[in-house]
Amino acid sequence: MIKSLPRFGSLLVAEFIAATGGDVISFGTADRLAGVSGLAPAPRDSGRITGNLYRPQRYSRRLLRIFYLSAQLGIQHCAASKTYYDRKRAEGKRHIQAVLALARRRLNVLWALLRDNRMYQPVIQPAV
């Protein structure tokens, strides 16, 4: 199931299983997995001010590396990932921000594949 995700090869699968201990469902939600891997912003709120988000300092560097490499390879070899990356760049995000956004999206897709116990099937866009 994991290898069906484009450009998520054997090495990344092995690293992913090792980093998660083989039990991804123990995280509970995709948001929790994203928080552990450093792909979700952490709140920095005070008593009166809310909505301040920053990049967390404590996260699994192994998981972040896995999803970052997957996103980089997806940009080069997967049309859907390239389209998403280009859209984020057009929104004004820098390269690293766009890659991290793609990595978070790929994490959500991977979570859905594992949760539903199915293989990845790309959506075919109709010709315009």
C-alpha cells in the first residue's frame, strides 16, 4: 500500500516503518503524525493573543526527512505533485515552504491509504 504512492520507494518505506515502529495507527490521526514529524505548526499563544503558529523545535527528524524526500521526488516525477507545487509557488510561497506543503499533503494521502487499507490510484484529469 505504501509503495503504491508515487516516488515512495523501498528505502523510504523501510525508513518510514522503522521511524514509526511499524504501527502508524497508534498516532490516532494524520494531524498527530504531522505534528510528530514536524509538518504541522505548533501554537505559540499567550494569555490574550491566539493564532500565533511557528515551526516546532521538537519533532522526528527521520519522519520529516522521509516526507521531504518524498515530496522532492514527487515534484520531479509525478504530475499531480508538480501541479500542486507550482500552485503553491504561484501563491507566493518560497521553495521550501511549497515543498513542506506538498510533504504535508503526501502525509495526508499516505494516512488515508493506510486507514482505508487500499492502493493509491491517481486521479485522471480530463483533457481541456
